[in-house]
Amino acid sequence: MQALARFFRKLSLLVRREQFQRGLDEEMAFHREQVERDLESEGMAGEAARFAARRQFGNDTRVKEQSHEVVGFWFESLVQDIRFALRQLRKNPGFAGTAILVLTLGISVSVAFFAFVDAALIRPLPYRQPGRMAILYESIPLGPRFHLSYPDYLDWKRLNKVFSSLDVYENFGFMLSTPSGAQQAEGARVSDGFFRTLGVTPVLGRDFRIGEGEPSQPRVVLLSYGAWQKRYGGRREVVGQTVTLDGTPNTIVGVLPRDFHFAPAEPADFWSTMVAGDRNCRGCHSFYGVARLKDGVSFATAFADIKAIARQLELKYPDSNRDQAAFMLPLPEVILGDIRPILLVLLSGAGLLLLIACVNVASLLLVRAESRRREMAVRGALGASPARLVRQLISEGFVLVTISSLLGIAAADWGMRLVTRLVPKDVLAGMPYLHSLSLGPRVIAFAIAISCAAALLFSLTPALRLQFSEVRADLAEGGRGYAGTVWRKLGTNLVIVELATAMLLLTGAGLLTRSFYRLLNVDTGMRTDHLAMLQIAAPLSTYSKPEKSTALEKQVVAQIGKLPGVSSVGISNQLPLGDADGTTQFVIVGRPYHGEHNEVTHRSVSSAYFSTLQARLLAGRLFTEADDHSTAHVAIINRFMANQYFRGENPIGMRINYNGAPATSITQIVGVIDDVREGQLDFQGRATWYVPFYQNPGPFFAAMVRTSQDPHELIPALTKVVQQIDPDVATFGGITMEDRIHDSQAAYLHRSSAWLVSCFAGLALILGVVGLYGVIAYSVSQRTREIGVRMALGAQRGSVYRLILKEASWLVAIGITAGLLCSLAATSLMRKLLFGISPWDASTLATVAAALAVAALAASYLPARRAASVNPVEALRAE
């Protein structure tokens, strides 16, 4: 009640402010008159008594302000301070714009990267105890993270003593039957205990039951939350409905939680049980394992146990499991990949940039404070208390930070949305946690915290600089102060660090940009222009027999070939510039075999495939239409395979065979083709074995189409042609080769790295230039009298320019030299991110150094021009 009473009292006083002011004036006049009468009664003359009473009573303005504060008008003065601060910013648009821009950039970058860290690292993964889970692979000579076979999975599950549960998954989509025809649907196949191992419970319906993966059991499927909303409108009665996947009816039994994601198998709308009865081939590898460690079992112990089991299987099955070991990684590491250290480094870099931005703005405030010393002295002489002046400075810092924070948060939100839109769909599928990227409570709290810290810095910096004890001296001398050597030294050292940082980041940006250019122009072994692609998936129930697949392929080629502008059509079981998956082991007939692990990429292609790509034939011949299942088996190998396995020999006519296959599958090499990149753009070459599509047909293939028209306009026509042949055949992945290159994982990695480092470099450049300007401008403000004396004694403007620019040149030279040395050391660490360029590329280093020097000296020109424009008479009069 007392607090409420005080509030209404203050409200009443606010409403009756004029009345309170009149009463205060009357009361002050009454007290002065009383003192004056007392002094006159003691014998003092009238005029002397009047002046003595005024001296005894004190400054009228200060008394009024103290009275206002006592009765509660302090918030009115705060509003006045804020209005005054806004007027000051409007009066100094150059200072306001520069300070707000620098601070906005620092805040926006810090908030944006903290939001990424929050989404990826702080928010818990949507599983029960994710730290106790691991992903299992089979390791082969080509690498440590390859698929495992279903029989190996069963043995690992049966023999291990370290996992409470072990399940498998494969990220392979479905053909979804719809009234308008077949469509490609994103999905995954998992063992029946997969979600129990993860600790995930459906929000609607139920989980898979034990044994529902058996061939004799009805097929069931779980929906992702997104698919439930997008395809079924979020209707609860979806449970129990039937959906046809790959020509087989599946009953929908449940819906997964909204926040569920499993990056290794994403994107996935449908989660189906795999049919265990079809997985009896120990040499067929298509699964990954996911396991939960038993309580008390360490990761190292579990890894050792599973490696021992893999060694047992290698000894027991030497034909299929030779050189196959076990490999295991923690699930959080697989999901987050290498992004954890990258994000932490980027957040640290953003924090450093924010700190530099704040110090730069503080230096600008100091420069501005030097020009306001007389103003503060006048206000102090008129009765403003030190606390009142400090409050004014705090208000100005608060206004500056508030504007910058609002703009920075808005810029961070816009930047995050832009980044997620620019990330290719396939890349974004591997980072599902980015779907929750937003300005959540933790991000807002972080933004408020750094804003408060910045406001405190900007308020205290000019306040501490202000010497209240020298108010009268400042009033008399018009703003002349001491040299400020401490701040000048601090600012000078900071500028050197900023310029060195800018040099380092600009060098990295230059190298990454040139590397990205080299990557986009790498020799892919084909002509990438005017080339369109479409992936085709036919139902196994109709096209499981080779003659059916062959007939479909011939129809597709014939009908597409009739489209306007189409000059050639090729077929392959997999698109080039992919993940280089799909390998096989082989032996060279006639050579001794000692168990070598000869594993190469394997592709089935049509006779027109290489001519469609316009790949270069180096020796022998290409495939023909006559190379089908009725003729002898033939093969074309790439140059890498010829050099690796037939060095010094002519491979044409040599015979190879699949490892462990009967003699009836022996294949003769009839041609050598130049290397066509089957893997990513930055992927090292790999031996590749091509066979005729008609000798190894399948219902899943891709059509490559060479056209004289815009390939983007051809893609809808390709889909329409296939749907006219058979509506049950699904088409997906229509894209041009140039877009496939542009959106590839390698291109995205190099492009995003180049953009990211370039943004940091741009910020560092701006901060370095602003910092240099602040230091030089502060130096000029401290040397006004010296410059005036020089010019009064006959110094020309040119000599003043040289004086100021010489000081700036030394800072620039030291900063660039330090940055150059740091660049030589740091760029060697980014060697793996570079493609086709040396980390110490001389032209890049020279260009960056020259650009930075020009930008820095241009910033120094402004205070130098101001110094050269000093009127010596006015400068000396002011002193």
C-alpha cells in the first residue's frame, strides 16, 4: 500500500508539474528573503545582505534539480536525456552512422553465430542419453566409414558384450503410389528395434513391434511429423491407413515427434521396417549400425570388442570379409560432424570482432568527448552535478546501443533465414538441427547481455575521461586537455592487431575465393553445358526381370530422343559427380591372386553414355547397341584404373572378373576412357570399371540428355515423357549438370567457406579502417595547438598531410607485416580447404596487402585533411 501511495503521489506531482514549480520558486524566494532579513537585522547593508543570502542559499538550478530528484521527477530528466542524446546523434550523422554501423555488424555477427551454436550444440539431441550411443561401420582399404552387410550385423548383435541394443538402418527412398502416378518419396528402412535404441516414442500411434521386419509379416511404416502435416494435414485418423511404397501396401502405425531428426538417414518422410529375409548376402553391403552402450561400458571398451568380433568374422569368412574391420563413432560426432570446432572457432572470432567493434566505437566516443569538454564544463559551471553529467553520458550510450542492438538482432535474424535458404537441400538434410534455428530465449538473452556490456563500456569510457576536478580549467581553456598517452598507446596497439587480423582474414578469403574458382573450372572429363539429367525408378514388381528393364530403357531413350533440341541420350545406373559409391572387387585373369583387395567404382552405362557426356576415348572402342546379355562380357576402364593396375601394359584385350565370381562372368576390356569424375569435384581420382547397361540392366537408372536448347526448359518435358511411358515409373532429381556442380557438396563447402571468411574479412577491414581513423583523429584532436603553431610558423598544408599520414603509414606497415607473417603460418592450416592453389600464393598475398594499405590510408586521409584545414589563428586563440 505504501508503494502504491508513493506511485500516486508521484503521478499527481507529474500532472501538477507547473504548480509544483511555482510552489518551489515561491518557497526558495521565501527562504532567501528570510536569510536576507536576518542578515540586515545583524547590521549588513541591503545590497550586501541580498548577495550574501544568494551565496548562502546556493545555485538555484542545482537546488531545483535536487528537489526534482527528491520528489520523483528523475524519470522526466531521463526522458530529457534520451531526447538530448537523439538530438546529438542527429547533429552528428557521420559519427552516429559510423558508430551504429560498426556496432550493428559486431552484434549481428555475434548473435547469429550464437544462434547456430545454440541450435547445434546447446539444444540436446532428441534421443535418450545420446552420449551413450554410437554409429557402426565396416572399414575397408578405401576408407573407414563404409556399409556393413546384414549377416555381419546379425553376428555383431549376437556376439557383442558391450551393447544393450544394436540395430541397423539404410537411407534409401521409396516409390510412392498416388492417383496421379508414382512419385519418389524420401525415406529410410530400419530394423524393428531402431527407435527403441534411440529412445524415441511416437507422438501418435505406436512403434514397430519385434518381428515386424520378417518377410511373413505385414509391412508397416512410421511417418515423420513433417510428412504427417504436409501429406495428411495432421489428421489423427491417419493411423491405420494404407500407403503403397515400392508397389507394396504399408500400414501407417504411428507418427514421430516434431523435434525428431536423425541426420545420417535424412531426409526421410517414411520410416519402414526392412525385410530381413532378403538380406542373406554377406558380400552385399548397404547398412549402417546404431548401438546403445551398456551402463558402465566406455566407448573405448565397446570399440575394442566390436573390432575383435570383426577380426573373428574375417578369419571365418575370408572370401567375403577379407580386409574388413569394424569402425565406430559416437552418435553426436556423426550428427554434428566437424561442425562443433568450426562453430566454436567462428563464435570466438565473432566475439573478437564484437570486442574490437566496441573498442573502436569507444575510441570514436573519446574523440567526440574531446570536442565536448567545454560543453561539459559549461554545464558543470551552471550547476550540473557530476552524477548528472554521468547520467547524461550513460543515456547517450544507452541510446546508441539500443539502436545498434535492434538493428543487429534484425540483421542476425535476416542473415540466419538467408543462410538456411541458400543451403542446398541435400546439405541441409545432413544438418536437420538447423530447422530449429531461430531467435530463441537463449539467443535473446545473449543479445541482451552483450548489449548491456556494450552500453556499460560506452557510458563509462567518456565518463572516466571527463575530469570533473578540472571543470573550471576546461571552461577557461576551451577544451585543452592532456595528451592522453595511455589511450593513444592502447588505440595504436589495437589498430595494429585489427589490421593484422584483417590481413589474415583477407588472405584467407582471397585464397578460398580463388580455390572455389579453380574448383568450378576443374576438368570433369565431360562437357557440362547443355546437359540435363533425370533419375528414374521403376517398380520392382513389374521390372525385376532384365528384359523388362532393358525394354523400359530403350523406350525412354527413344521417346526422349524425339524431343526438340535433343541430340543424344545416355543411361547410367548412377549419376557422375556423386559420392563415388557403388564399388566392386575384381581380379585380373591370368595373374596370381594373393587375396589383394582390388576395389573399384562400378557403373553400368548405355552405348551413348560417353558420347552424350562428350568424354574422351583414349584407346579401344566404346560400347555399342550389340553389347547385350547375349554377347561376350565387355568393359571400359578409366585412365586411373589403367595406370593403377596395368601400368606399362596395354589393357585392351586384358580380362578381369568379379572377385569370387564364376568364369562365366569374365569380362574383356575393350576401351579406355579419360577420367570422368564419379566423385565430388575435389575428390581424388579413383579406378572405375564401366559395363554395358544391357549386360547389367536394372529398374533404377538416370537419363543424361544433351540438348541444343536451355537444359532447364527440357527437364519438365523429360518427366512428362517418362510418365507417358508408364505412370507407375517415378521420376525425380531433374537437374542440369551445371546446377549439379553448383549445388554439389564440395562446391557448397568451398563456396560457403569463401563467403564466410570473406564476411569476416570485410568486417575486420571495416573495423581496422574505423579503428585507424579513430586513433589518427584522436591524435589530431590532441595536437591541434601543435599543428596551429607549425602553420603559424610557416608550415604548408602538404607538410601537415605528410605529418599525419606518416604516423598512419607506420601503423599500416606494422599491421600488414604482422598480418602477413600470421597469414604464412595460418594458411598452412587451411590447406585441406584449398583446391588447386598453394597456401602461400604470392599474387594473393600481394593483392591483399595492397588493397588493405590503400583502404587504411584512405581512412587516414580524413583526419589529415582536417588537420591541414586548421586555422592557426583560431587554434592559438582557442588555446
